[in-house]
Amino acid sequence: MSLFNEWNTFETRRQFFAKGKNALGGAALYSLLGSSLQRSALAGQGMVMPQFAPKAKRVIYLHMVGGPSQMDLFDYKPVMKDWYDKDLPASIRNGQRLTTMTSGQARFPIAPSKFNFAQYGQCGMWMNSDLLPHLSRHADDICWMRSLHTEAINHEPAICAMQTGNQITGRPCLGSWASYGLGSMNSNLPTFVVLIATPTNREQEQAISSRLWSSGYLPGEHAGVSFRSKGDPILFINNPPGVPSSVRKRTIEGMNALNELNYQQVGDPETHTRIQQYEMAFRMQASVPELTDISKEPEHIFKLYGDEAKKPGTFANSVLMARRLAERGVRFTQIYLNNWDHHSNVAGRMPSQCKDIDQPCHALIEDLKQRGMFEDTLIIWGGEFGRTIYSQGGLTKENYGRDHHPRCFTMWMAGGGAKGGAIYGETDEFSYNIVKDPLHIRDFHATVLHLLGYDSDRFTYKFQGLDQKLTGVEPAKVVRELIA
């Protein structure tokens, strides 16, 4: 045996007992959690047993790239109409950091929302009544969080922090942590799938890079698999012309045998990841075409989601695909929808953005309810930060722009143990500072992990000598008010 292999396989008595100290308790919990988690282990994907019974078995995360304007959607500020074109008081801004796009402005004129609002549901949630007629029906199904805040003020670090818990790239995203923990319920599909929807209006899109669904220091099998909306859903999913499946199968078996020899020599766990990915790719040649063929969906489903659901790449189509993935056992589906970066022309762009999301989000909730999946499927909606109450650039009563604002923004969750009808957090009259129940993204992540059955302080992965966590080294708390 080589010195490397000897070191790699050596295990002290202390390490043995550290690994096995929770074995009996884990076995008992395993039996209590039921067949779905047992199937996860049998599916071949590694998993970390939940520390308590999860409320959510799967997640559909709808990320609105660019940062939606909270005061134009969910954070109603009627007093601002009296402040039209008046300067934002210095006492409200309080010297907070601004982007270079507005820091040089001579003025910071208040831009009240041009849209109408109304209260919905028994919870009395104020929502944009002009642009969200479908979603507003679910005010009491949704857990509203109006006091999210983050440190990042620019898109790339802010999206990275929202997805991975850190502004610095190279760390696992939330979907990878879910995959690492819960494992797979279907050995023929990835545990974590990413869909990138195309907005109707493409006026100002942000870059969306694959590092946002990277597995970071977790094993590579937990990285997200991106499905394309045009052509083959996954590149090279089909055999080349003249190559039958029997030949492809023998090829993969041969490569796996060589990789296994390499693993015996070197012991690199990523070699086993490669073997699993080759085998998964072969199985997906049968499972993915069936998954992506929506022609067998009944007409009432297309009526529910809207006509756009029939068009590949639209948000409606992506949300319908997310439901199909969820019912086939995919643990985490991430959908990115661009063009929420409204530095200008809010009046022209917000209606098309809301039209893209309104009916599909309503349909997803209804569809999951009809299938008995709403209670254990967590839906998350939100962006990486909010927008400013003051206008960027020109201002009229009918149109304006808004700059980035990390100090407060709104997100929502539904299903999967989230408390429907809860309204958490409150901002000042300018939607600029949080005045009640601040919710840092660390606490949001800790709460999501809790719904999946994990304690964010104990759900760790050893890397570079540290027990790495999604929530990082600073304290994070579970917000109980968000949990049903």
C-alpha cells in the first residue's frame, strides 16, 4: 500500500467513535421518517440523516434575478404619495452605503409606487392589486417576510450570498446542501436541477453563472444539473448517430471499471462521483425525455398555468417542469428569472415581470395542493436584495427607476411547513430601514434548513480543518414565527 493510501484509510479509535456516536439514534430516526428517506439511501446518493423529522421533503426555489422592488409589490407605503419628489431625509439614509450608480446624484427624490394596492386574505396582506390578481388569492397560504437584509449591494456577491451564504464564490449553494443532506428519491434523475427561464422583457438582464449551483467543497454529485430549454434538455443526452444503447452501456461499464482501478490506487472520492455521474447519465437517457414531454399534461393544467406554459423556456413552462420534477422525486429545483434590475422604466418593465410570474406561482400552489404535495414541498420566492424608495435618474409620477437596496427586502415561502398567512417584519415609512423583526439571510437559511430537518449548527461538512456550514461562522437562528 502506498503512503497516501495508508494515510487515507487510517482511522483512529477517536475518529471511529466520532463517526458512530449517533448510529443508534440515527437508525431509530431513520425508521420513523418513513419510506421516502429509506428510498433515498437505496437510490445510491449519499445522505446525512436529518436531525429531526422534516416538514419539507423537497424545495422549489424561484429566484428573481436583479432584486424586485419591494415597495412596488408587497411593502405598501401610502404615506410616500405625499413625499413625491421630496428628498429622502438624511436621517433616514443615515450615511448608509450607496452604489456608484446613485452616490453621485445631487438629489435623492422620493418615488412613490405608481401602482394600486389592496389587502388580501384573513392575514390582511397588502399587495399590488394591479399586477398580482392570481397570487393575491393565496395571501393566507403564503408566509410573508418583509424584513430580509444582507450586506452585499451589487448583484454578483448578493446572489452568491443568497444562494451560498457567502459573498465569496466557491462554496456550496443551498440546493447542494439539500442534496448532500436528503439524498435522492429517484436514482434516474439528479437530486438538484436548475432551470433558467427567459423573461418576456429582456431590457436589462444580469449574468447568471453556473457557480451559483456549484457544490463547492461538497462532493461533485451534489452540484446542480442545468436543463436547457432548447434542443436536448442536457447536452449529449442522446446517443450519437449509429451508436446503439448497448454500445453506450458497454462503454460506460468499461470506463467505470478503469475509474474503479484509479480509485483503488489513489482513493480520491471524486472518482466515485464520476462513476455515479456516468451511470446517472445513462439512466437519464430514458428518464429525461419522459420528464420533459409535457404533451400528455391534461388541458386543464395548461389552463391553470396559462398558455405560456406550452412554450419552452418561459417561466410558466419552467414552473410546470418544476412540479413534474418534484413529483418524480427531485429534491431541489431552482428556477432563475432575470430582468428584475429596474434602474429605470419601472412602469414599463414591472407589468411584464409580474405577468410572467403571477399566474404560474398561483398555479404551482394550486397544482401541488391538488396532488397532495403542498404540505411537504417548500416554495421560496425572492431576489438578492431590494430597491430604493428614491428614484435613480429621471422621475415623473408615471415612471421612475430604483437603485439596489440591501437594507430591507421582501421574500415569501409557501408550503413545506412555512406558516401560511404569517407576516413577519416591518420597515419604516420609506421602506428603507427595518423597524421590527429584522431577518438576516443567515437566519433565513437556518430556517429553511430547519424545515428540511437540519440544525444549521450541526449540519456541517469537514473542509480545510473546519466544520463548514451554510450559515457560516456567525450566529444564525431559526425564526419560529415562520414555521407552521
